[in-house]
Amino acid sequence: RALIIAFILYWARMFLITGVYHRYLSHHAYKTSRWFRFVLCFLTTTSLQKGPLFWTSLHVIHHKYSDKDPRDVHSPRQHGFWYAHIRWILFNNKHLSTDMRYVKDWEKFPELHWLDKYHYVAPILLTALCYYLDGWGGMVVGMGWSTVAFWNVVFSINSFAHRRNRF
């Protein structure tokens, strides 16, 4: 059961981070209602990559300075492989706040600010649900292993794909 939970959470969160934070918020690829945007963004915070405004601002900065400037926190050419892969989100205190200059179109929505401030609520609820569904196995394997796998695949886009100019 824990492996089934992990499989479902891996693919669901892969879809959410790609479809919501990346395609919807960062690139305006589609439109949706305000309440459904909140639901989608709330679910996407289960990816443990902080809130929607934070993620979107870093992604916009990444595109603006991609591999050319130290402000691109995802650049292995600027900061090294491990920093671009995972250290930027785990160990860097200078990337704790959202740079609102890069999310002007979203800053007027208080619910997105709430999700940025309380980005840990959905992951805690999801972890509790995993525990309820399968005990420690659901929590460790279902939530934990799927998060580690999901993070490494998503973060590989930065650490591997941006290692050469041709990418």
C-alpha cells in the first residue's frame, strides 16, 4: 500500500508543480477561476517547494537571468551542480522571501499570500493522511520516498539540463 501511495503522490505532484506553478503561474499557459486556482495552488504546496508566489518569482528570475547571472539560483554554471540541484532550497537563507517585483500579476490575491506564508499546511495534512492510510509505511515510503524521488527528478532539470550552453 505504501508503494501505491508513493507512486500516486509522485505523479500527482509532478503534474501539479509542472501544470500549476510552472505552466499556469509562471507562464500563464491557461486560465481558471479564482477558487480553483486556490485549490490547485494549495495542492501544489504538497510538493514542499514553498508557496506559489515564492516559486513563481524564483522561476521568473531564473528565466530572466538564466545561466548568465548569479541571480539565477538554479544555474550550475553560476553556483555549482549541488547548489543548483538542491542546496538552493535547503540551505540558502538568502532565498527565503518572495521577490514581489517578479509576480506583480499575482500579488493582488491574498489567498496566494496566505499559501506563501503557510506553505507547510498542505504537506502536514498530506503526511497525516499518508499515516492514516498506511501507518509509518505510508508516511515514510508514501510521503517521504515519493518526495525525495520527485524532488530529484524536478531539480535535475536545473542541475543537468543547464550544464551546457546548448541546453
